[in-house]
Amino acid sequence: MGVEGCTKCIKYLLFFFNFIFWLAGGVILGVALWLRHDPKTSNLLEVELDGAYAPSTFYISVHILIAVGAVMMVVGFLGCYGAIQESQCLLGTFFACLVILFACEVAAGIWGFMHKDTVSKEMIKYYDSVYDKVVLETLTNSKREAAAAVIKIFHETLECCGNGYVTSALTQISDKLGLTDICPTTGTSIDCHKRIDELFTDKIYLIGIAALVVAIIMIFEMIFSMVLCCGIRNSPVY
């Protein structure tokens, strides 16, 4: 025999929330892998010029997210099994894991809020440095061609040209005169600063929404796991 009454209801509620938690871990893992291999971000973050690569802050965040998703799936399975088996040991371990995960998520959320604009700012700074090498600096033909190839990747990927309306117009004129060949074939005049900011800001908000949903689920799970653990301990059948 196992727990009865309201405690039994808590048992199945905990199993349900753990199943949702396990699914959420799978979703986060999937989203993180998509962010890691998304063509737009991959094209931009893997460019290299003179040994200098694009800022990797975004990838660091994504790799952390991959680890979190994998751990959530393991912990979710542990919680489901502990609830069904009514094991105080498994439920206690599950609760401890949840507390650690919740603390890490809060810390990551605070860090992310404080640095939410860092990724786009670093990428914009890198873009400007490469753009200046192509347009303003005096370089050898080989170095200019290398810089132009990198800036072309930005422009083709984001469908933009230049770091402002004026520079965009001037660059397009330069392309038409045959002096450069760095604007996308679509002939767009959209500011690349705006495109970069939109690309990374939208993805950061997506991560934030996922983290908030998971945090709410974790709070309910911590409450239910402790209630069930106490119910098992006080049950006359044990």
C-alpha cells in the first residue's frame, strides 16, 4: 500500500509536473541546439579575420542552456520515478537538485538581465571594425579581400548594408562604381546595427521566456515534493 487521500493526489500532481518539467528540459535542449546551429547566428559567429573571431558570448550562453536542458531531463525523470515509487530518498535528492537548479537559474537570470545588451553590442563593435577595414583603412589587396569577404557574410546573412543610412547609401554607390562588392544582391539599405540588435535581442527574449516558465514549474515541484515526502513519512503503512 502507498499514500492515501490528499497525499495521493499530490503524488500524481508531482508526477504530472515532473513530466512537464522533463518535457520542458527537452524543449530547452532543442531550442538551445537550434540557436547553436541556426544558419544566421552560425554564419556570423564563425567568421574570422586576421585570427580574430566574432565575440563568443552568445555561444557561451547557448552551451550553458544545452547543459541545463540535459540536466533538467535527468532531474525530471528522477522526480517522476521518485513520485511513483514513493521513495523519500529519491524525492529528497530530487528536491536538492531542484534547489540547486533554481538558484543557478536565478543567478543566470540576474547576470543575463545585467548583460542583455552585451551580445549585440560586441557583435556591432566587431562588425564596425571589419567594415572600417574595408571602407576606411589602407590595406594590402589580400587583407582587403579577406575583410570584404567577412563583411559580405554579414550583409548577405542579415540582408543589410552599412552601419547607418548614409554609409549604406555610399557603400551601394561604391558597389555600383565597381570600387567594392560588399552589399547584398537585394540592394537593401537597412542599417546592419539594427539587424544585429534585432537578431540577438529576439533570441535572448526567447531564452528569458523559457527560463520564466521553467522557474514557475520548479516552484510547484519543490512544494509538491516536500508535501509528498512528509506524507510518505507520516503514512501509517511505512
